[in-house]
Amino acid sequence: MERRVFRYWWAGFISLAFGIALVFLVVWIGHFSYKEQLRIANSTFKVRILKKPTLLLNYSYLFQSSPVAHENWKDIYEFTSDPQSVNDLAALVNETTGYVRSNRVFLVTTDSGLRWKAFDLADLASIPDESSSCTWIGSVKLDVDGTGSMKLRGCIKHRPLATNNYGVAWE
């Protein structure tokens, strides 16, 4: 009998190793799931930003919106970037208007999050091709009357972009 217990010691060792590997895998996969970073709301709709790490030391950011009365989150946009603060990536301007932005794309809603209009800096003809550093959104300011400005990061010679329709179009 002693010989049999000693003979199959490796079965217990393999079971223990498998259990530890399974726990490690569950924790590791959980590390790569989205975690809510920011939630903003008014009386009609809400926006949240989810963030998860990727394998290359970047983060994936997911923007979602939902009516205030529900938790029916709809994906708006997803992008991958270096780690950054999410505090200035989304804002609600009034009861029907809000925006989210990545480094290159600006998305705005004027109907409480039902539809989102995208504006990509790559589509802007007024930025010279040789100014690749100008293709980053630095900051956005929108006022309740619909006017606003978008400063481009790294662009010394280019004036801030302007809007008079809550960012549906920029010049």
C-alpha cells in the first residue's frame, strides 16, 4: 500500500499545478476585461468610458451611451492608445448634446445619444500632409449655444478648429 501512494505522487502534483494554472488564467483574463473609468449623465442620457489593458502596454477605450432610465448600453466607438486620462474624453453640453473623442476622432450627438456623428481629423483637408503631428486632438471646448473650438496637439502654425453646430462640422 505504501508503495502505491508513493508511486502516484505525481498525480497529486499535476492536479495541484493544473489548479494553480486555472486560477492564474482566470485572474489574467479578468485583468484584460473592461473596467468602467468614467460615467457622466444628465436628465436624458448618459455616457461611460470603459478601459482595458492590451498586450502591448496600451489600453483599449470603449465609449458607450444609454438613456438615463435604462442600462441598455450602446457601443459608440472604440480605440487603442497609450495610457491617458479619461476625464477630458467625454462631456455633456446640454440635455440633448454630448461628445466623446479619441486622439483623432470626435463624435457628437445632438439627439440624446440616439445617433452619433463622427469627425476624423484625417478627413480634414486644411491640415497639410507633412504636418503629421497635427493629427491629434489636444482639447475641445463646446458652449451651450453650439459654438466651440478644437485645439490640435503639436500644431504650432494651424489655428484651432471652430464650430457653430456643436461639432457636427469643423472648419
